[in-house]
Amino acid sequence: QVQLVESGGGLVQAGGSLRLSCAASGRIFGFNIMAWYRQAPGKQRELVAGITSSGRTNYADSVKGRFTISRDGGKNTVYLQMNSLKSEDTAVYYCNLNAGYNYWGQGTQVTVSS
């Protein structure tokens, strides 16, 4: 059984930076995708960034050039470096692992004050 544990959220001023981490416990075999989603109040959950087990990445247009996703395959850990944060980045951020089945973390709050 796989569990995802997130950390790194918090309160930051606009223009600041935060780094989120998500560690996946349990055995993960074969091709998989780890990603970060976010959900702001009153809005649908949206994909922020994803990275495959081979290192291919994709980003939402709204975060390109500001956010960087990376992973440590040996530790099954994914990171999201968030720079130049804006108030519209305020949301609960969720870690996701797609390995034939979708696993979700509990979410971590990111609040950007203007």
C-alpha cells in the first residue's frame, strides 16, 4: 500500500518562494507519474506540474517559468519549487501518484499574501 506525505506549505508574501515535498512510502514498480495539483476555494482541482519516472515534466501555463518540479527516484520523493509566488497561487496543494492506481496526499496549504 502506498501513502503520500506532503510537507512544506505555509504563508509567504507575494514574490517569495516555497518548496513542497512529497514522500511516497511503499513499493512502486514500473512507469509512474508524480504530480502536484491545487485547489483554491470555490474552484476545481487543477494540475500544477507533473513528472514521469523517466524525468519528463509538464506544467500548467500559469506556473511555467516560476515553478519547478523534480523527483528523487531513489527515495520516491517529488518536490515543487515555487518562486515568484502570486496571490492567485493560494490553494491547498495535493501530491498525486499515478502508478496504475491514483494515490493522493492529504494536502498542504499554501497562502500567498499580497
